[in-house]
Amino acid sequence: MRVTYLATNYPMVSHTFIQGEIEALESMGVEVVRVALNEPQAVDLTTQRSLDEAAKTYYVKATPLMTVASTCLNAALRHPSATLKGLRRALGAGPGTPRAAATRLLQFVEAVLIWRHGEAAGSTVVHAHFGQAPATVAMLAAAFGNDVEPNRWRWGVTIHGWHEFVDEDASALQAKLEAADLVVGISEFTRAQLMRIAPVDCWQKINIVRCGIDRHVFPSRCPQPTSTPPRIVMTARLSREKGHLVLLHAVARLRSRGIETRTTLIGHGPARADIESAVADLELGDCVELTGALDQTEIAELLRTADVFCLPSFAEGLPVSIMEAMAVGVPVVTTYISGIPELVVDQQTGWIVPAGSAPMLAEAIRDALTNPRRDEIIAAAQVAVDERHIVARSANSLAELFSRYYFGETCGDSPTQTEHCTTSSGGPNS
């Protein structure tokens, strides 16, 4: 099987689960053609692994203008009917404002470039990660390919949430779900949201592939006593929906009660200035550290020294960073949103509180540090990760789905509304 993987950015430090997924599939013999719309930023190319991946990737927007022009002209001259159909399809795929129309015309150009690249690479299957621009371009590329030669191209998408559901109308998510040959959701929550949007006759192609991790990168640590002061670690992109400010207010509240902590915030992003300002306003500069983006190995090392992992998000899919902490043996404190309760069960595999409440978060952190069942909860969390979130199973499950939906090969009963797969791959800063 040869499949084109399409992402907005690749490699990307906050989306290394895509890289792990690709590597796991390739270890099983699936050939993966890497394509990204945008070139990576310097922060995403800090390891040899990421540099190697970048060297294998075709960057659509980096295509020289002369190549873009010649490819589109050649496609129009050789396949005029397909080109006209593609233009009409792109213009009709969303709002009719001039700016939106211009964006969709550019996406059609990107689709033609991906079609040409796929033809050259011998790949007529495009699998996109995320339901926004990558899914739009994948849909247009496959449709154009089928206009050129009917019933030859296939495409699908992995939906994570919650971002895909915020602007579902503007991104024409329902139309994409109808057009896709395969839809993958990463949690029960995600699948339920997709079922809410998709027509009932599309439900049978919505499958669950749970996110997961590489246990070689995140092995279990030996049980250890709580540090003095205890260390709280948070791994997340520095963006408002992750809830960094709620954690800072919880840390300040713990300090006011005489409980000192050290907090390490791993990641980069647009909210860094706001977070630094809050650290100063709350007078936490002596106990809060921002590390910037780190690679998987560095994150694993910090987790091995952590006493609590905290992710107080307002909106998520099902974060890989929680799985990483649980696998290592760090008690997790997080929020009751989206797919998180499918893994973190309060007082059983972690601690879970309503989003946005600094007092409740502070109390949960305190309990995670002092609860006499702490080691029991840590052990149960590791079992939960090992049962449902291992990358090797993800690759096997995805390969089966690709075989069935993209290449027309059967592999058992239909997975309609069932959890066909157990994992997807994971990485840091997610």
C-alpha cells in the first residue's frame, strides 16, 4: 500500500504523533508519501529525526512559481473538463465572499500540485490529518484525479477535535464527511461529534483510532517519593485553550496555603507573553519555569522527575501528553472535557475537575500529591495506557482500515460505530 499523508505543517513539534504514526506504518510495510502545505519553522527542526523527515517531505507552498504555472497549465490543456469541474467544485465548497473564493481557488491549485506529485510517486490515496485546510485540499485532489480517470483516487481524514468543530460550517465539514472514503476519529467524543454532523448513511465509515505513544520513548519509572518542593509539569502548546493561566492561579492558591511547588511549562506558542505576565503578576517567578519546545526525549526526562502532570485545558481532543505522563508513572490532574474522561477517570486513573476552576484544580493537585492511593492510581493509569494507547497497535489498525477503505480489501466485519482500532501514535507538546 502506498498512501500520501497530508498535513498543514510537517514535521511539527506539537504534532509529532503524525510522525510517529508514519514511522509505525512504514515499519509494517506501508509506503508513505509525505506532503505538507507549509514548510516547517526553525523550532520544528531541532533534531536529526525532524530534519530527516523534512528532507522526505514535499512542501506544496514552496513549489517554484514557474513549476506551479506549468503544472496547472499542463493540467488545463490535457484535462480541460476535469479542470473546469475542479474550479466549480472549489468555488462551491464554502462561503461566497471574494476572500473565501480566492482561498479556495488557491487550494484547488494546491490540489492539482498534490495530484501531480501523487501520480509521480505512484500514490492515488491521500489521507489528511485535521478536517480544515488539509482535508479540503485532499478532497479536491482526489476529486480532480477521479475527474481525470474515474474511480482511481481515494481520500480520507483523521479528525482530532475540538478545532474542527468550532467552524464546521465555514470549513464545510459535513460535505467532507460525505465525500471522504474513510473518516478516523481519535476518541468516542470525536466520533460522536462526527455522527452529529454527518448524515446517518455516512456513519459506517467513521472509525475510532485512539492516539497513543511509543513506550520505548516513555518507559515506566520506578515508584519514587514526592520531591521537596514537589514538581508540577505541563506539556502543551502555549495557547489560550490549554488553560495555563488557570494552573498559575492554582499554584498561587497552593502557595497561599503554605504549599510550595515548582512548575515547569513545556511548549511554545502565541500565549507566551500572557503567561509570562501572569507569572509576574502572581509573583511566581521563583517557582515557574518556561522551557520552550522540547523533543520527546527531553520531555520524557522531565517527566521522570515530575510529581504531578497537570493539563487544565478548556478544549481538547484526547491529548497525547496525558498518555505520556501516565505511561511514565506521573499522576495526572486534568479537566473533564471532550475525550479526556475516556482515559482519565477520577480517583481511578487520575484526577479530573471542571475546566476553569483554579480552586478545584489546586485541591486536585494537593490530593494527587498526598492521597494514600496515589501509587495504586498511577499503576491503574499505566495499565489503561498500555491497553489502549500503544503505537504498534495503531499502525496495525490503520493499515487494516487503509486496506479496506482505500484498496478495497476486506479484513473482517464492518466497524460501523465500533472501536475498530485501539491507538494512534503520539508525541510531545500535543
